[in-house]
Amino acid sequence: MANTPQSKKRARQTERRTEVNKARRSRIRTFLRKVEEAIAGGDAAVAAEALRVAQPELMRGVTKGVVHKNTASRKMSRLASRVKALSAS
């Protein structure tokens, strides 16, 4: 348990940041799930639009430190290739 005033303050700050980061991570997952559902639905136009909306949200997670840069890039790349394959067929 935190003993010094500074460590007590850091514990309070960590709790607040954890809540913010959880919300941010949840929001990112929601946008990614919408892309996945659009791909599963088979509608290329809807999937492309969902991907276009999800991309800045995912990259915002990178700048906020919630998601690693390479992880976000990998997710975007894989989703983009699946959307492209959907529109090609």
C-alpha cells in the first residue's frame, strides 16, 4: 500500500488514467468490430467506409499510448487487405 503522499497521489492518478485508457481501448475495439461485421456481411462499400472511420481512431490510440504503433499498423494492414479482397470479388 502507498505510504508517502507522493505514492498516494501516483496511485490516484493511475486509477484515473486506467479508466480513461479502458474507455479508449473499448472505443477502438468497437470501431474494429464494426469493420469485422461489415466484412462478414459481405458489403464492400460499408466495409470500406467502416475502415475509413476506424483508421483515425486506431491511430489516436497510438498517440495516446494505448496501442503500440506496430500493432495498430498491423491491424490496419490486415483489415485493409481483407476489405480490398472483398471489393475485388
